[in-house]
Amino acid sequence: MGILADLREGRELKRETKRLTTMVEQREESLELVRERLAELELAVDDEGWSRLGRDGQRDFSNEGRRKIVALSRLMYLKNPLIHRGVSVQTHYVFGQGVQIAARAESVNDVVQRWLDDPANRAELTSHQSMTGKETDLQVDGEIFFTFFTNPSTGAVRVRSITPDEITAIVTNPDDDKEPWYYRREWQAIALDTETGGETVEDRVAYYPDWRHRPEGGKHPAALGPILVEGDIPVYHVKVGGLGGMKRGLPDVYAALDWARAYKGFLEDWASLSKSLSRYAWKYTAGSRQSVAAIKQRMATTVGDQSGMGETNPAPTTGSVFVQPAEGDMAPMPKTGAQISADDGRQLRTMVASALDIPDNILANDPQQGALATAKTLDRPTELAMEDRQQLWASVLRDMTQFLIEQSVTAPNGPLQGTIEVVDGRVQITLTPDPETGEETDTTIDVTFPPILETDSGAAVGAIVSAATLDGKTTAGTIPSKDISRMLLEALGEEDIDTILDELFPPTAAATATTAGEAIAELRVSLRELLAARQEPPA
């Protein structure tokens, strides 16, 4: 009796364990459903999430509505493979091969290169890793607020950024809402208490001027009402997405979020269906209740038992013989017509691809498409979309370096000499002429991205030579020798172009190449010498 009681108790314990396990699974599914519904509510920004701005009834997202959109975009980038893949693909196309930034004048280029090499600037923007990170932030957040910290003595500029969530308002020109004047920032300053080892939190509010805003008299007010104005820390606002009348940007991924979630739900349903179809492998048709009981006892097994009680009735091994009564029939469960392919949800995925301006085969990382064809060909709209983003960043980098040149001129101990004049709100910089040539110093900054698609370097070199010589034997004077060398190095895929150009064209050396052939020959010799010097062990 004791053994039977223990067996009954064990069976009851097993049933209770299964019941509790089922309850836990159901609760987890319910919690996941609640999370999904909350996410949908956060994404659905209705009329209550909009606020009317401007006298003409212009509409824009409220701060709270925009925070919800950005928060969901960040979550989807971190969690959803399609959104993550789409953002990464564009980032790699835009900055994957790097970018070259150089001034045409030697004195200006020295200032620009020091700014690019500054460790603080590299950590924020100018290193390859930082640039790719900023491109990702721009796609997911829709905007970046850069700030400039200038050394008042030397004019050196360091770049930092403000989290978009901390910008709560943009004050514009009363007569032109597309001309920003000040940015209101609300944040919590966290400081370490060295005595207690704890942290102190202080709520702060301040206004920061737009980098282009030039108030009358040249000085910003000390405060706007009771709020301090950080007049020496201008803000450079980069925004994408949204409409022209919106003051704030919107994430590039915003239009793809609904469809990425729909595709995720489709694949989850497909996986659940596939799992349910595999639960029963065979169908047995019995002729009587006795046959049902007999076959149930014969086919019973505890292989799938998860109670931890151990295997007590193993399933038949491979090669076993199944004996059935004459009135019964056993056959595999039919799967025809019940199976749904994962590819059936491709239309949902193409909606995500359309929203992100990326071909579906690239978004899905489809191995059936040829790698060579993908590398050397890209549909024209996608190619233009990537080039458009490159041009946006080129404009940003040129603006920043122009601000750097301005500060280098106005600072009392700045490295550049010249005059600054503001005409109709635009800054005009005139540098002191070159003392050797007497020519005006050029302030132009060239920002060059490598081609998005793979190109034939031989054809590129031939095109450069043809442009330099107009297919003649001597240079036609259309392109200076230094610029020819720069273009050749870019075509050959060299990374540290400025260092090589400094060695090829030292400041005291005069240009002696008279033909494109001589320029290329000198470039090859110098490259060999440079590579040999790099390979020699230190003395």
C-alpha cells in the first residue's frame, strides 16, 4: 500500500508540475502580448500627440509624441533584424570606405588636419568609428545636435553633441520660422560626491544659440527671461525625415516600423504552425474502442516527458515492427495544403525595404543574388539615396571646417590671419595673401567620398590622365600636379592621402612635372620609396 500511495503521489505531483508549467507559459505569452500592444500604442501617435505651431496652423509632433517614436525606433534597431540590417547597410554604404577631408591651401589644411586628429574630436565625430556611429544615430533618432567648444585664445574647436531628448524647444526668428536662433535644453546634471561616493542630481535649463545666428551688436543676451544663455557654445542642428515645415527631424526608420513588426509577427506565426504540424507525425484509424485503447497502450512513450522522472517507456527503435489489427489503418499525417512557406511573407519584407530605400535582396541578405553583381551594380534610386546622404555629411563637414577657419582667424593667437565680415547674415572670410606668391589664400574645403560602387581603377586612372592632358603628351594646364596626384591616390584606394602628398609636395618644393606621364612616374617612385621606408626597421 505504501508503494501504491507513493506512485499516486508521484503522479499527482507530475500533473501539478505540468499544470504549473502550462500556467507559467500562458502568463509569459500574455505578458509578451501586453508588451506588443503597449508598443503599438506608443507608435500610434494620434491627434493628441500633435501640437499646433505657427500662425498658419502648421503641425508638428509634440515633444512627448516624438520621444515615443524615437524610443521605439531605438528599440527596434537593437531588437529587430530587418531594421538593424537596413540601418547598417546604409551606414556601410555612406561611411564604409571612409572620407577624405582636406583644404586646398596648405596653411588652412594644417589647421583642418589638426582639428581632425584631435583625440576629443575623433572620439565624437572625426574617426571612422565615430562617423559610422553618427550616421546610425541620424537614421534612428532623426537628428543630431552638435555643439562647438572654442578655445578663445587659439581658436581650436572641439565638437560634442547633445542628446535629442534634452532639446525641448527651438526658438526661431519671429519673421522666419526656418531661421533658428536658440535651442532650449533641459537635462539632469549628475555629479560624483567625492566625500560620500554617491551621485548628486541637479535639474538644469539653458539656451544655446544656433551657430549661424548673429544678433545685432555681435553678442548674445546673457539670459532669455530667467534662463541662462550659453552664448559661447553654439549648436549645429542636423536633421532628416519629416516635412519641410517641421522644426525637428524624424527617424529614417519610422516608415518601416509597422511593416517590420508585421513581418516579425508573420514569421512567429509560421514557426508556431510548423511546430504544431510536427506535434503529430502519424494518423491511426481504429475500427473499435477496444482497438483505440490497445493501440494507445502500445504506442505510449515517455520520451517527451519533461518532469524529470526519467524514461520508463521508450519509443520503438529504428527497424521496429508495428503490428495493427485488421480493422485499423496507420498512415503519416498529411502535410499537403497545410504548410505555409516563410517566403510567403516577402511582401511584408519588401515594404520595409521600400521604406528604407534598400533593395529587398540586400535587406534580406539573400545569398541567391550574385555577390559580384551586387557589388558592381545597384539600382539607381538606391545609389542616389546613398549619395544624397553622403552629400549631406559633406555639407556638414564643410560647415564645421568653415567655422573652424573663422575661429582660427578671430582668436588673438589663432594660426590663420585674415578678416571676417558678416554680410546679410553670412560670414565671409578673407585670409591674408600667400607671402611667397601674393595670391589670395583659398579657404575651400574638399570632402571626397570614394565611389559607392566598385570601379575599375585602371579606367579611373585613364580618365584622370585624359582629363589632365586632354589626350595630349603634355599637361594641358587643366589640373594642377598636386590635384592630379590626389585623384590618382584616391583612384588607387590609398587611405592616408594627405601624408603621402606632404612627402610628394613639400612646402619648399616647386612643381616640376610637365606631363601627366612624368607626374605618374614621380608618384610611383615616391610611393616605392615611401613603402620601403615604412618597411625598414628603426635604427
